Amino acid sequence: MTRATFLLRATLAAAAASGTGAVAPFVARALAEQRGNDADILNFLLTLEYLESGFYDHALTLELGPEARALAEELAKHEEQHVEALEAAVRRLGGRVARKPAFLFPDRTETQFVKLAVALEDTGVSAYNGAIPQLTSREIRAATTTIVQIEARHAAAVRMRRGGQPAPDAFDGALDASQVAATIRPLIRR
Amino acid sequence: MPVSSRKSFLKTAAATGLVVAGCGDDDKPAPPGATAREAADAEIVNFALTLEFLELELYRKAAASGHFKGSELKLIETFAEHEQQHVDALTAAVGKLGGRPVRRPVGRFPLGSRIQILKTAQRLENLGAAAYLGQARRIRDKDVLAAAVAIHSVEARHAATLNTMLDKDVTPTGAFAEPATMAQVLEVVGLFTR
């Protein structure tokens, strides 16, 4: 797809998630296909990191066995660092940081937690893989690839916790923003 | 070549997406500078291909070694299959860039025990993930980059798995992965090739 289309969907997804309603300026910029709209792409990824961070924080309120708890604790720490890094990157670009949505996570047991963790981490990896080739800055590309590698390691870890295949496919294909939005929309509190 | 207007990378179709994207472009003259850019990307792809050849050979030999059985053997065979697909995709990518694929290296691996093999695989997979990460900023072609990231994250999954099998942390460098340079990677590759 064109970069303009990707950006448009990304900004719509991020705006919808944060419920800002202030979509118009993002849309206009995306449609203008200006160079340096990396901030919008980063805000899309940041929205995902907010989601994952919130998800693991919520998981720690559940009754988890020691191994699942240790995993949730470590992953929570990582996602928090990813949030900080992406927020800082957006600010450095002179962009406005996306607002953190309010989430509603349905998992109540360890089994449900692990199952949802697999879905979210797999989605995260593919979202990054769709976004990275759309970035214009090489520095930002390097930084986001540094993060996606960790998300992929997370994905393998939670899949192993579930007792399944850590790497289900030979390629982690890209997802575009509207596909990601479809996965995360049910988790956003309205 | 307006690669950005190509159909988007389909899940699990990254390999064929590369080849399909190239079809129909043969009539258009290459824009100035394209050849140099393609050659630079081809060098990067060949570098990745060298690693994938090695990993593939290691997993095939591991599967045949008799040291693995049951679900572990299945895992080794699955990872071998992944590396084969990576080899196929990267070979096609080099061709599409107008380059020649690097010759398959001859591997030299310790195969005496399950632990020896796992340690070698763990080393190569973590190195491979760092290698792809190190090259990500250098790739020029958007389709090549899309393929590279699609493979990079799978190498990371492999690395995390091998780390777990050896009771090591899935994320040895914490919240952020670290890149390796081509020189650093090739030095280690040299240890495992004849």
C-alpha cells in the first residue's frame, strides 16, 4: 500500500483508540503525504505499547503462578520502557504524543492471560513489521527494529508458556493499522 | 521503481511477495543510481543468506544427529523448515536486485551432544537476530526491508526459544535489542565454516 494510505489508517486508528476526535489535522497531514510523518507512525506504535503495558499491569492483579507472574513482571517492565522510548521519540520529532486510551482487559485467569498475551504480542510484532518500512528516518527505523526484536522474543516466550509453537510461521508478515485496530478495539474502554 | 505502490506484504507471503513485486518491471529502465543501491542491498541480502545457510545446515544436521527426539526433534525440524524458507526468499531477493546469490558455505559444527548443538544454535540465532537488526538501517529498497523485518522477528523467536531451552533469559539485553555489525557477525561465522 502507499505510505499515505498507511499513515491515514494509522492516524485514524490511533485517534480512534485515544478517543480524541481530533482526527482532522492528522488526516490532512497524512493525505498530504508529507515527508517526516514518522511521528504519526510512532504514535500508532506507541498506542500498541500503551496497550501492552496496561495489559501486563492488569495481569499482575490476577492470580498467577510464579512462572507466569515472573514473566508478566519482566514483560511489564519492558513495555514501560518501550512507552518511554516512543514518547521521547515523538517529542524529539516535534510531534504531539498520542493520548493513552483507557483499556478494559477481559482476562481473569492465568490461562486467559497467556492466551491474550499471545494474541497481543503476535499482533504487536506484525504491526511493527508493517510500520518499519514506512518510516523515513533511518535512526527511527533502527530504534523501532530494536524494539520489535524484543516483542518477538516476548511473543515466543508467551507462546512457550501456553505450551504451543514459539514461531508459528517462517515469516512474521506485516499487518496494517486497520487490521491492528480491529484486534485492539475490543480492549478499549468507551 | 514505485515499490510503495505494490500490494502490501501478506502474512506468510513475504517470500513470494518479493518475487511477484518484481514481475512486470523488466521493461522499465532503471532510474539513475538504482544499480548502485541495488548492489548495496544485494550485498546485505547475501550477508543474511550466508547466515541462513549456516543455520539451515546446523538444524538439518541436528535433526539427523540422533540427539533429539519427540517434541524437541519436531521443533528442530520446524526451525530447519523456517531457515529453508528464509534461504529461498533471500535467494530470490538477490536475483531480483540483479545480484548473484552467495555460494552456500560449508558448515563446521560440534555435533557430539545435544547440549553442544543447542549452544551452537543459540549462539547463531541470537547472532542472526543482531545481524538483521544491524543491517535494518542500511537497506534501501522498501520491499527488501519488509522481507528483512519479517525474517528478523522470526530469528528473534528462534533465539528466545533456544535461550529458554538452555535456561537463559529470553531477552538477554533487556527491553532493547542490540545490533551487531557485519564484521562482528562474519567473525563468528568464520568459527563455524570451513
